[in-house]
Amino acid sequence: MRRTRRLLSAAGIGAAIVLSSGAAAPALAAQPSASEADAVQASAVAGRGASPVDVRFATFNASLNRAAEGQLVSDLAAPGNAQADAVAEIIQRANPDVLLINEFDYDAEGEALELFQDNYLSVPHGDAQPVEYPYRYTAPVNTGVPSGFDLNGDGRVSGGDDAWGFGLFPGQYGMAVYSKFPIDEQAIRTFQNFIWADMPGALLPDDPSTPEPADFYSEEELAAFPLSSKSHWDVPIRVSKNKTVHFLVSHPTPPTFDGAEDRNGTRNHDEIRFWADYISGGRTGSYIVDDEGRRGGLRGGDLFVIAGDQNADPNDGDSTAGAIDQLLEHRAVNSRSVPAADGGAEAAVLQGGINDEHTGEPAQDTADFSEPPGNLRVDYVLPSRQIRIVDSAVFWPAQADPLSALTGVYPFPSSDHRLVWADLDVPGAKRGR
């Protein structure tokens, strides 16, 4: 699925600055000089033949997670890490304007965020040209943060299963946002600490061996239990001088690795529901409180793009019934165009097995999973209904395409997920020149 795209001129990256945050560790954003930012944006506008207001949004679970704290920084400290090279080349070839990376280990100094730009995205790979993101954002996540409770009920308080989100160290499986357009730092909202039980009608897991409902976790555990297994961020992107798009990013827990109580399946469902309530706003979202204490969701008419590995397929897999439909069928979401790729359809045929039993369209799959559950559609770029989808795709080349070497088969050279992008026509946007 090779595609002709605009090329970006090189632009330097400014120093990281620390943003105020309700979380225990700082959020980090990189800011360029005005001339550097103008150069990147001008190049993006000039290189697109269709419309000066189309913006390519993308999500990519890049599997840039490591087994030990600090290892990702070490791996990215110099060019030449094979996996990071493959991930960077995929990003360069898709060339999104705004990108979410899932499974990107968080470090409080933002070193990995900067090193991946400097040593990989800014370096050409074959005929794939460098891509520059003057604006970057990352913040703490719940994965690997010790809860102090025996959350999995094994009689011990230790290990990743007893963290607030599964992880071996704080920040594992984190998130990162890269953007060619300015981020409205002061308007960023994070929801790392929102308590799951504070969601009205939450699907709290139930111990099936007792008559009491929703009692798998104790009252003490529920009083401290965050909804988000990583975090939920509202990152406002100024796509033009007069339009802002709220980039709503998250990475809900996989709905597996649990028992009859379905603690991960119910949490996945409610992590997805959070965005459904947030974009509904008004009374529906009035219970939501961010990490700074601000209440409520989006206002009517706000533009948004929901992105991330939602770990839920509308037709197949193990997610709770209707989990992703909370977004796909939401009246405020434009889900009419579904990204697809020849590689996904081909993989389902070649691998067979449980894939033959799936009811979803395999060309729409975004992840190459072993059995069970087989290949699934779990990664999404979902704009608000006011935003027209010009084009979209999954980066999953068929085997005859030389670029299939970037996605490969297990053990994957890049990730078991595929980058998903959508070109979006933002209504009423005017680019300053």
C-alpha cells in the first residue's frame, strides 16, 4: 500500500519544558522556535495536492516497550536499533501530521521522546524521508505503578498484576503524541487518576462465588482504583489559526488475562465508555473530573479525533459485548469510512485457524495476534461527525510488496499492530501563512 505523500523539510526540535500536571511526575512537551514550526507546517501544506486543510491523524501501537526501566532510552540513544528503525520507517512512509504511539515507555525526563525523533524519525530509511515533529507530548501512566493491594487475588502483593495497570515498572507501555501542529499546552487534560467507581453505572467486576454484586474488589481497593489502565489524555491540536481538534488518546487494557470475574473485560469496556461520555458532554459527562479537578466533558460543537489501541473488535475477539460500539455507533462520531489493507486480508487466509471463524472483514484488521484470538481490528482513528474523512488505510502491505518486510511475521520486525491513518478535512479551518 505504497502511497505518494508530501515530503517534509528538516526542522530542529526545541528543548523540553515541564507542564504542570496533577500526576505525580511531570508531563513533557517539546516546543520549537516559531521559524522551525512555520517551516514544518508550510511544508505540510505545500506538499498536499488535495486540500490545504486535510490533516493526517494516525495511531500506532509500536511495541516500543521494554522489559526494564530505562532500557528504551538506552536503545534509542544512538541510531541502529533494528526495531526502532522499522517503526520509524513505517511512520515516515505513512507521514502523519498528528500521531499517537501506544506502548512507548514513559520516562520523566522525556528522553525517549526526544531520542526517537533525533535518532530515528529525523534519519532517512532507504528512500523514506525524515519526518519532523516540532511538538511532542507525554505524561505519566498507571502501568507498573504499585497499588499496594492484592488485585489479582493470588495472596501476594507484588508484580505487574498488582499494579494499577499491568506493568513491571512505572511507565511501561506508556503513550506519546507527536505533532506537526502546535499543542495547546494549557488546555491539555489528563485523567490518569479518575476513579473507576465514580463512573455512574460502572461495570465493576463481580465475584461469581458470592451473592453480592460488583464485589471482586474490596471497598478500600475501589476507593483508590483508577479507571484508566494507562491514562486518558485530551491533547488539543491547533490544526490552523482558527481551529483546534481535541486529540483524545488512550490504550484500554486487553479484555483477557483474568478469570470468571472478567475484571479486565469490564475495565476495557468502561475505559472505552469514558470517551463516549466525554464527547457526549453535558449531563452525560458531568461526572468526569480531570487530574487538575476540572469537571465535565467536551462542549457541543467541539472537534475531536479519538485514537488508540482500544483492544476491542466490533465483531470478533474477547471484549465485552458492545464495548467498541460505544464509539462506533455514537451519534457524535464519524465511523462511516473503515481503514483497510490488502495485507490484513492476505494474512487471515495464510494463517487460517481461528481467523476462518471470524465474522469481521479481515482487510480491516489492525493487529496480527496469535490464537486465540487471531487477527483483530483494535486500533482506531475516529473523528467527530463534523469532520469529513477524505481517505484512510491500515499500513499492512501484502507479502509481494517489498514494504511488507517492515511488518513481517512473528517475531515481528516492528510490532504486532499496524499503523492506522485517516486524512481528515477539518471544517472551517484556515491556515495562516
